[in-house]
Amino acid sequence: MAASTSPPSADTFWADAESHLVRYGGEFTREIIDRAAGSFLFTADGRKILDFTSGQMSALLGHSHPSIVATVQRQVATLDHLYSGMLSRPVVDLARRLAGTLPAPLEKSLLLTTGAESNEAAIRMAKLVTGKHEIISFARSWHGMTQAAASATYSTGRKGYGPAAPGNFAIPVPNAYRPDFTTDDGSLDWSRQLDFAFDLIDAQSTGSLAACLVEPILSSGGIIEPPVGYFAALREKCRERDMLLILDEAQTGLCRTGTWYAFERDGVVPDILTLSKTLGAGLPLAAVVTSAEIEEEAHRRGFLFFTTHVADPLVAAVGNTVLDVLIDDKLDERARSLGAFLRDGLAGIADRHTVVGDVRGRGMLAGLELVVDRETKRTSDELGARVTRRCLELGLHTNIVQLPGMGGVMRIAPPLTATEDELSLGLTILDQAIGDAGAGL
């Protein structure tokens, strides 16, 4: 059949989408995106939409960054894909350079495609190295949709698919805004919560605890940041049980939180680190990083993770360019300054609207929780949906996290290349949308 010389009408487009696409997570946004540049998306009918989610929390350098465009154009014309047992310079260069951004002993990398794949590989490595199989994760976690990663994901998607991988356990999230264990003054007693969690783990475990896989800041869990001291205590719990600590920095890695890696705040180095999203700045690139000791033991035991796109040169070249831009433009410093600007703006919104219950996050990853009543923290799924719809009508794309027992949490992660003027525009739109959607509540 001959190709059409002009794009189909919007009605035809949506009819084709309905007829031929599998729906993979809720409804599609009713906009036809034609192109994207910097912090903005442009629709087929001429609308300009500010992107406050960096695509799928991935376009760290904005859309169509000139350096990324130049790298893709150059690399795809010379070396794009290889047999998985072959190596190229971009792959080895990226592994070496990643080690240079990380504390010892993290120095060995496996380059893959997605966050789910990197977590799958990390779990597989941990099980092989320890000779055990049980995995602990947060009860609001999101680690991916493949088998082992999905089995360690508790925020959604567990019902209807049959048994998860055996030996997966959830521990409560240390949520300071909604504390379950409290001190005398009503604040979160995370130490007692953690002790309680591991008492339950020990009661359920068959003696085969392999690893704890957690996010330094839970993103799909509602931008929840465990308190300072929590991860040091968690690491000690792992050490007491001869478990490995795996940190999933899909959304927090590579300067987004104001430091190169979110775990730096806590002075805790994981046994295995997984990266994705931000590493490729929107292209499919992920990594598993570990110590030479763990890699050597995994290799000795026959570690196998031979995939079609492992160590692909095209995306590895992009990863090297991402590191170039982060270093040359000092985007860790920029994330701190822009993050402070963003946080101040969100605090101002909270002062003006009683439906804002909490503002939280770090650097250029922020959360704003919507509630119907600040005193009781009573939630409203409808309020979050209304704010999201109104934002889009006004020209701002934001993401709302809606989980049982929580209100709508606006998940805000603009590109690190955004300007203060663009952040101000987004804050103004969000302010108006909350006012419009909250009227009458």
C-alpha cells in the first residue's frame, strides 16, 4: 500500500490509535505531539506545552539537545549496533567514565537499555553471588515491569498476573508526612519502624535473604524521601543478614537531586547501583554498576545476562555526551540553584492554597501533595485529576501520582536545562490550575 503524502486528520489519528494500539497504562493524553525542543512540546495543532516531567522523567537535558542530536547523527552513521559479545570504544569509555563519577568500590558497569532491565540484571546478580533468592523492597516501590523487577514493585500492577517471584517482601515507607510510627511529638519514628519491618522480615524469611532493592527517593511512590540516617541504618540491617544493598537511581541519578547521585547525601555506598532514564537523557540506556569483587564472584559463578542490546555503541556514545554536558555545564550546581527556586515557588503556592498539604523533594525532583483537609490529610483522587487536566488546558504537562491512602501528588521533574523563566511559567500555570480545580471544595 502506498504511503500517504500528508498526515491523517486528528480524527483519523485517534481512530487508528484506538483500533491498533494496545493500551498499556491508563488513557492516552489527548494531544498529538508533533515535535519537542528544550523544555517544550509542540502539538500537531500548534499548541506549545511546557514539559514538567522531562518526558518519562528521562529528558534530563531537555528535548533535542544540540549535543545529543549531533552525537546521534554522527554515531548512527558509523556504528550503531553490534553482536552482543563485541565491544566498541563508546562502551568502554562510558564504563570508565561512570566509575570516575562514583565512590569506590563502584567501578564495573553493565550497559543495558531500560530501568526494568537494569534492576532485573542487578537482582539476578545478587541472587547468584549470595546464593540466596529473597528480595526486600519498599511498599510504594516502582522498579519495572519485567518479572523480577515487577515482583519487587508494590505501588501498582500486582493484581491479575498470577504469582510474583517467590521470596519478595515489602517494608513500610518512612513517610514523614504520613507517619505510621511516631515519637512523642508526633513526628516519624523511622528507627522503630525499621526495626519492626525487619522483625517481620525475619519472621517470614526462609533464611535466604539476598538483597534489598530500594529507591533513594521514591518517585512513583509520591516523591517520598527517607530521613537522613535511614539508609545507613538500612545498610546495617542488610549487613547483619549478609544481604546486598541495591539502590535504584533511575530518576535520581546524574545530578537531578543536586548531587551526582542521591545516595551521596547519606554517605552510604550501595553494593550495586542501577541507573537508567537520566543516563540516556531520553534515549534507552541503563547501567548496573558494582564492585570488582562482586563482579568477579558473579563471573566465577557463570553470570549470564546476554541480551540483544547489551553494550550497544549508539546509546553508549549518547551516555558519554550526557556526561560531557553535565560536567561542562556544571548541572549538579544548576540543579541545586534551580531546585531552590522551584521549591520556593511551590512553597508560595502552598501558602495560597489550602488544598496543598505538603511540598517535598530534592533538587529538580519535587512533589506537591494535594489534600481536601490539611488537618486530617484527607485525600481526593478527583482533585488531583482535575488539577492535572487544568494544567494541560493551560499549557503545562505534569504527572499526578495517585496511590491508595495518599492524595494526588504532583510529580515535578523539569529538565536541568530549564530556565528560571520557564520554571516561573510552570509555577504560574500550576498556581492557577490548583485555584481553578480547588474552587468550591
